[in-house]
Amino acid sequence: NQWANRFANYFRSLGLGRGDVVAINLENRPELFAVLIGANKVGAAAAMINTSQRGHVLAHSLNLTRPRLFVVGEEQVAAFESARDQIEGLTPTNVLFLADTDTLQDVGRAPSNMVNLAAAIQDVPANNPVLATPNLAGDTAVYLFTSGTTGLPKAAPSSHRKWFKAYGGFGHMSLGLTPDDVIYVTLPFYHGTALLVCWGAALAGGSAIAGRRKFSASEFWNDVRRYNAT
């Protein structure tokens, strides 16, 4: 929560607020969750970018939601740069970089045309932000993108209310997870089932959630045993 608050308070210092959008282009790693919560805490929605997208397809997805800020992981820099010339709304200060490391311990080094986000939040307050106009349940929490099998991807808005339903219906009522449980997720967290349903279930039960950067069929059962997934 304190980590997410630092992101939230930094985003707020950049003028981000209710109704704005942050594009998140990260593979499965803890920073994704902290950045997403931070954006939601100040009323912004998160556009969850498919990490396999490149070039004009990536630019199309980004331009659909008109982000105020772009958070790009080191592992996604090449993909982002392949679309940079086609992305609308870029400024010298709104592309935020997260190194491919444990950014709580090592902030890494950012490209010259990106802001080092982990370094920028180091001295930012970790208190919960208080909004003059709080979020409403019907506000958009995330944008999830279609696969693009019938044309270019479409951005589907998903509200906080929908997240509550996934959290309660699947997390509390169906699974009934507890703090002793571990849910292993095989999907990327830009996918609605992984993000809203599975992470929602873990949050509902105070449970642990486990996954890997990219799904591996050959490592599936090793991961299940490694994390003691229930």
C-alpha cells in the first residue's frame, strides 16, 4: 500500500486525476500491481497494454485511450520505441521507465528520453492520498484490450463495480480463498480474467498470488510445487 501510495502521490504531482488514463506496458511483475493501484488511488484508469504488441498496433491501442502518462518496463522499451513516432500526446516528461529489476532495491538506469519512475518516487510521501472528488463505483478502473483477431484491438472499459463483482463473486463466494491459499495464474495480467478475477480472488481472501513473466507449459507443475499453489 505504501509503495502504491508513492506512485499515486507522484502521479498526482504531475496533475493526474479522476478521468485520466495511465498506460501500463509491463510484463507480469509486482510493479504492475503497484502502478495500477497508484493510478486508481488518484481516480485515474489504467490501460493494460498487451505486451506482445508492436509498431502501429501498439500505437493504435495507446492512442485509443489517450493516456496522460505512459509507464514502460525496461523489457518493453524496444516495443514502445517501435511505435513512438505514431503515439499521440508524448512529452519529454510523461514517459516513465521502470528498470527490469527489483525496483524497490535497485532503481536502475533509464533511457535519456524517459523519466526513471522508481527513482522519482524515492522521496515521495507514502500516505494515502485524499481526493476532493473520490472515485465512484461506475468509474472506469481499467481498459482491457481485445486480441485484434477481427481487426485492430478495441479498448473495453471495466468499472470498479465490475471488479467488485469479480472480487466478491469469484473470490468470496466461489473460491473462498484464505490467507493460507496461493492462487497460481497462468495468464498475463493485461488479461481481464487474470487481473480482475484471479487477483480479485487473492485480494478477497488475503491470499498470495503467483505467476511468471510468461507462461511456460514445461515449467507449470514445477511452478505449482515451487509456490505450493492450492
